[in-house]
Amino acid sequence: MAAVTRLHGWPLPWAQLGGFGQGLWSNVLNPKAASVYLTLVPQFLTSSHPIAPQIVTLAVAHIAVVLVWLPFSTTVVAAARTAIDTPRFRRGMSRLAGAVLVVLGVRTATAS
């Protein structure tokens, strides 16, 4: 699938950033992410302690989770793609899908 770099003849500002830059901007400009932080962060802050260290602690925790989760999920997806992108897997999935369709067809034909 080709990347869209122009809209109505105008160059898109993120077209030259590459995958990382486009992902970064899509996360930074995502209003849902901001709303999640605005609703969740106050629950973890207490007014009896200074706010800045608490926010830094939450940011460090978030960064730690991201640094663990993203490489893990990337590794799992890459391994799954390697396993799925084989003729044996495709042949097996085609047979399984065919068997399911036959069973559903027989069930539909015998239903009263």
C-alpha cells in the first residue's frame, strides 16, 4: 500500500518524517491520549506532597512500561509474522476455514 504524501495537490507535513515521525505525531496529537492522562493522572496525585516529583515519578513509570512493552510486542508480532508467512500455515488455515464452512453448511442444511 502506497503512502499518501499529497492531499488535493498539497504536500502533507508529516509525509517526509518516516514511520517513527508519523507515529510520534499521531500519538502527540491524539486527543484521546490527552483525555486519558487528564482523567487518570489526578487519581495518583496527592495534594499533601509536592506535585512535580509525583508527576516525574508517573512519567518515569510510564516510560519504563513503554520501554518493556513495545520491544516485547514488536518481538511477538515479528515472530507471529514469520510463522504466519509460510506456505504450511496458509495451507493449514485454508483447510481449517474450509472445514468450518462445510460444518456450517451441513448445520444450516439440517436445521429445521
